[in-house]
Amino acid sequence: VYTRMSEVLGITDDNHVLETFMTKIVTNLKYRGRCEPVISRTLQFLNDLSVGYPFYCVAGSVVTHLLKKLVKIEAVKFMLQNHTSKHFPFLDISDTYNLGDLRCRTVFYTALTRLLMVDLGEDEDEFENFMLPLTISFESVTQIFNTSFEQEAAKRMLIGLARDLRGIAFALNTKTSYTMLFDWMYPAYMSILQRAIELWYREPACTTPILKLMAEFMQNRSQRLNFDVSSPNGILLFREASKMICTYGNQILSLGTLSKDQVYPLKLKGISICYSALKSALCGNYVSFGVFKLYGDNHFDNVLQAFVKMLLSVSHSDLLQYRKLSQSYYPLLECLTQDHMGFITSLEPHVLIYILTSISEGLTAVDTVVSSSCCTSLDYIVTYLFKHLAKEGKKTLRCREISQDGQRLFHFMQQNPEILQQMMSILLNTIIFEDCRNQWSVSRPLLGLILLDEKYFSELRATLITSQPDNKHEFLDQCFRNLMEGVEQNLLVKNRDR
């Protein structure tokens, strides 16, 4: 490519190559704003350059400081200082553009923010200057909300802002830079996003970008959300996420029954994004959830109840049919069973049955992300039950007091023994008769299931052996003997591995 540029354009210097690229990018963005294919490919190229991959100049040497070179180019400085619709028409939010055209804004702001971060450091003033166009837009939306409330104009502005901010948030991977964005957003602009969800929950073109922005905000990528010990920001951020998820969940359930072609775009897509955001919050290690109960704050309980309400409105078939929904629900469930079994055990029996059934059906899913999460969730539940039974056997007063949650789950399993028995059968059949692609994950809950119901395991073992041809009986029986050889009555790691 660069040899050809040298021949045709006479470019022999790597800086000149970069300047040519960036000038062409700015030209496309300024003058081809209504041509979606050109804008899309131009922004993808800009995004690739902003990542800072090794860049090979005409002579073939590697430019190791590509980003340092890029930010010194006048075209890049121009973009960083003038990212408005006046200079880049594709940023326009007028009704001459389809709402779908606004998607490209996320890529644009991701790339711009990466370039901004090269020399930003802790310069809050420079960050504020960069955010000025978005500040003006948010202030305009606030004014519209407080006065005439031109609904369509406010809606389009918020869609654009949500996409812009998601791109910015995606590119901020340090604690310092993320904190700058948080301080800029909270609390004033967060409340505007909350109000938008209340007003336009029926319109996924509006809610989806806002929910995706919140989900991105909750991501503790590169430990960027590790606020100072004295800072309440982690809790404040979770409270905002809780309010948004609860608002969306309650509103979306009011839509009632939806047709097959409407159920995903109007409901399930939003639910899947909420679940992704909640999973990021629960697994991000920047919130001590015990604080909420300690101080009588109900935001944690509210969002868990919203999770349950939304879940019960979804059929098991839809959970597995829609990939994005299943890949957000099952990892969230894995997180809940790992760290919040007190919540799981407090659920009503019909909710527990729903969740356990979803795990059972997910064990055989083609998607290994789903099946592995199901195995892990099942392992946490089984391990929790096994530890409860071990404590019961000790019969000390302290153990009786701390195992009340386990007692509820144990009684439920006693009344519904077929649930765990079915899952043991599924796992063994998968191991023996199918091409098991995630054998390690499948092995994790198996020992706990066997130790919890050794009688059923013996019956299942006999059934599986007799179901095979006569010449295979002895071989399969020996496999089962090998499986349990030297295995003890505990779930210690060494015993599991054996």
C-alpha cells in the first residue's frame, strides 16, 4: 500500500502518510456526511488508527509511537476541537437523518477519546473543553424538559448524546479519566437519562442507547472504577443503575403480551442489556452490597426484585432462543449464585423452580458460554447445599443459627428431588454419549450432585449400563468404578479434581 502511495502521490515520509490519511478522513467526514457507507468505513479506519497498532512506513520500519505522531497532526487537532454538526454533518440530529444513522457516533467518539487521552493526563480543564459540545447539548435538553418540551427534538438529542457518551466511556480505561467523566455526568445528566427512560420506554430506538450507555458505565474494565476509599461514587453509580433498571423493568412489563415479531425489539433486547449492566455491577468489585442493608437503603433489593419480575415475564424457550438474552442472563445468574445465595434461597418456590429449570435446559445449550455458566451456577448451588448439610451434622448452636438460609433451600430440594436428579442425568449423558466441548465445566457440579443423592446415582448408573449392548456392560461399569475410586465424602478441590 505505502509503496503504491509513494509511486502515485510521491509520498516518501511516514509522517506525510499519516497526514494524508487524516486529511482524507476529515474530508470524508465533512463533505460525505449523507453517504453512510463512506462515513462507516472512514470511521472504522479512524478507529483502527486510534487503537495504536504498529504502523509501517514506506521504508518498512515500524513507527512505535503512532498515537504520539497522530495527535500532532493539524487534522486531528481540528477534530478534537470541533466535533460538532457544524463541521461534521453526520453528527446532525435533525429529522432529515434516520435514527439508525446515529449509530456511527459511538465509533467516532471512541476514536476521538483515545486520541484525547494520549496527552490528557490529569488535565480536567482540557477534558471539560473536549466535553463542551456535549455539555451544551445536555443543557439544551434540560431546557426543553423544563419549558415547551418539544418531545421529538429532545429525544433525538438524547439518542445522539447516549451514543456519544458510550463511545467516550468505552475509551476511558484509567481511574483518573473515568472519574473525570463520572464527575461530569453525575448527578445532573444522570437524572435526564432516567427521565428519558420513564417517558420513552416504548421506543427502543431511544431506550437501547441509554441502557447500553449505563451498561458500559458499570464495566470495571482495567479496574477503572476503583474509587478512593473515602469516595461514595461506587455506591452512587450502583444506585443510578438500580433506578434505571427498576424503572425500565416496571415500565416494560406494563406493555402486556407482545407478538412474536415485537417481543425481542420492544422487550427482550432491553432486558438483556439490563442484565448485562447488573452483572457488571455485581461482579465489578467496587460496591460493598452489605452497606445497603446496613443503612436501610433498598436500591440493592429493588434491583434484584426487578431482575425476578423481568425474568418471570420471559419464557424458557425465549431465554435460549435469543443469543444476546441468554449470554446476559446466564452469566448474571452465575454471579448471583456465587456471591448472593442468601437472595437465591429467599425466593418463592415457583421462582426457584423457574431458575433451576432454566439451568437444566441451559446445560445442553449449543452455546458453550451458556452451558458453562449453567454448570458453574449449578456447582455453586450444590456446594451451598452440601455445606449446609455438613453444618447440620455438627449440631452446634452457631451452625444452626447461620444455616437458616440453607435450611430453606434444603427443604425445597427435599420436596422437589427430581430437579437435581434430572441435572445429574443430563450431565452424565452428556459426558458419556455426546461430544462434550466444555468437559471441565461439566465436571465441576458432578461430584456434589453425586454426594447429595448417592442412591439416585446408583440407580442412574445401573440404568445407563443396562441401556447399552451386552458387550459394553462391563466396560461402562468399569468406567463408573474408575470415576469414584478414591473419592471421599467432601467437596475439597483435591477431591473434585480426582
